[in-house]
Amino acid sequence: MSAETVSVTGWGRTAPTAARLIRPRTYEEAVAAVRDCGARGGIPRGLGRAYGDAAQNAGGAVLDMTALDRVHVIDADSGIVLCDAGVSLHRLMRVLLPLGWFVPVTPGTRHVTVGGAIGADIHGKNHHVSGSFSRHVLSFELLTADGEIRAVSRGTPLFDATTGGMGLTGVILTATVQLQPVQTSLMSVDTERARDLDDLMARLSATDDYYRYSVAWIDLLARGASTGRAVLTRGEHAPLDALGTRARRDPLAFRPAQLPAPPAVLPEGLLNRRTVGWFNELWYRKAPRARTGQLQKLSTFFHPLDGVPHWNRVYGRGGFVQYQFVVPYGREDTLRRVVRRLSERRCPSFLAVLKRFGDADPGWLSFPLPGWTLALDIPAGLPGLGALLDGLDEEVAAAGGRVYLAKDSRLRPELLAAMYPRLDDFRALRAELDPRGAFVSDLSRRLDL
């Protein structure tokens, strides 16, 4: 079992901290690592795609679980897979697509582990239909602070505390997941433009239930009558009869394209109001006013940024803040005010997406609730960013909304209880399960989780 002291950061590349990185290769080594974390405790980590400090532990241990990556059992008839928590969604797609199965939920990257998907209770473009990842998890094995490995079934308090619990209840070792059947590895995609935010919300509200997957890119630099203008993209898994003769020869092929990675060092300020403004204008103008039935690869529809390795480097050494919040249906006024404030502030965000959430999931710290969720990237060095986001946090909390902990790097702890009503239950279970504080992270210290 290898161990070394390294600098660890989230995908946003802000606030790095030093930790002892331990890479267990067996379950026995994982048990030994947990028992030997030391006074500063430890936190499990997957592929490092949490944007903030959820998988960092300053002065303590970080358990890199990616060496535990076996796919144990696939039931190709019922679509159930049993795998190690270190298996990535990318690998599952490669293994399962030829059998006619797809992961039930995927975020904007396939380079996340199954354990990370459970710990963050990830959501995707299909939450309004399929819910979060945990809704499709049948059970998992959890290594807890006492060194025991527990079989955890859905519907139990430990299951609900762990799904969305950001690795603070223990180390997930294996998971059993129900999959989504597909006939092809292509998507049938409809695209249209919305002239402003109200037009976008009206289109989503009227027709979202007709689609399994739905997402809108928003131009946050547009102002005036065009505030919130957007490109709306919806899709379904393409049936076999939608494919041409050539594509039918290998309908479940999965060959994601990949471009060269950006240089390790890029000029600071590359993404500014001018460059992002040019990009946003081009992206909006090139989108069709209305197009239906376009066939796209799964990787193009779900994970376009995965085609550029280390795309987070384009923000420069200072990194970026990913900010995602949700506000309930009926509080569209809050969403309008937030979008207007971001537009007036001229925030240079070229990755801003709006989605609709369906029913909330049972995880005590699971992020989604029925409502509107907006996610955006902002260069961390933008002057006044902290004060701007603090003000948005207060508006979101007052509206009964919340921010996503898997993407957070700067929320004030006093707002957490208003955003997550089951917080006290989570803290009580942690205190009972882990009285010596074996599992801890920079996020948990900052927010007193």
C-alpha cells in the first residue's frame, strides 16, 4: 500500500492542502488505512472531480480508492452490476454498453467513480425523470470508523446518510447498481433557442416531461431584453430503427473522441469578459433555432468537456469556482434575480446550465429538491466574487433552496442548516458511528459537518 505526502486540490484547483495520500489495493489494506489515519483522520477520494474541498484533508490522510476497480458480477438479463467503488462510470460504459445497458445517471463527466457518485449523490440531465444516482443503488458495502465492513441496504438511516454524505460516514467498498437498458450508443437530440430566461422556463415547463434528458446552456453575459437567453437541448436514447445501415453494424459502439490536453501553464486572465463574450455569442448564434432528431454520440451529448483532458487548466493557476444552487418551484422570482445579478455583474462564465429537478431523493444531504438548478463556472480571481456569491447564498437560502456540497468551496457554515433540514440527523449519526472523528475533510471542518 503506497503512501506519500502530496498537495491535493479539487477540480476547481483552488485552496490546495497537503495530505498523506494512501492508495489501498485490497479491502484489507483499506481497513488498515482507516485504522491508521492518525489524529487528523482521513477521507476517501475517487478521481478528484469534486470541484471544491470535499476530498481534501489538510495535515491528515486522503484514501485514493481508484486501485479498487473490479467489476465483480454483471446480470445481463436484469441489468444489475456489482462492482468496486473505485470503478469509473467511463469503465462501466465500456463494459456494459456492448451488453445493452447504460449507467442510470451520469453527471457532466464520466470520469467519476461509483463511490464518488454515491457520496455526492450525483444527478444528471434526467433528474426530473430518474432522480439521483442513489435511487438506482440497491445496496453497498461500507467500511466504517471501527474497521468493520457493513452491508447497507436502501431505506436504512445509514444508506440515507451516506448517499450525499461526501464520504464522511465511511469508505464505500462495493456497490450494486440497477442499470438503464438501451438499444444503441447514440442519442436522438432536439435543440432550440430561447430568447430570454422566461421563454426558456416556459419551454422547459411545457415540454420537459416528454424527454428523459434535458439541459439548457445560458448566456450569463447577455443583458437587457436578452437576459438569460439560452440554447435548450433535450434527448432520448436512439432506438435501433433510427440508425442508418452503416451505424446498425455496430449500434452499441462506444468510442469517445479526445483532443490534446491544454498546456500545464496557461496565461492568467485567458477567460475574461471579452473572450467569454465572444464565445457565448458564437455558441448562441451557431445553435439552430429549432432542430429535431439529430443523432449524437453518447459522449457528445453527455460529456463534451471530457474530450479535452485537464480542461480545468484553461482558468489558469488561480483556478475557478463552480457554483450550483437549486430553488423550489414557485420561487422563480429568486432565479430571475440571481440571473439578472450575474448578468449585470458581467460574470465571465461560459459554462452555465439550467435544469429542472424532480422529486427529492432520500439522502439527508442529497442536493436535489423539486425546482430549478443553475450551475456556473467563474474564474476564482474575479474581483468581488466572494461578496457576490455570499449574497446569492442568502437569497437561495431564504427561498428554501440550497447549494451543492460536491461543488462548494466557500459557503458560510451558518447557512447550512437552513439549506439542509436533516443536518442535525446527519451530525448525530456521525457522532454515534465515528466518535473519534476518523473521517474528516477540509469541507467538513469548514462547514462543521
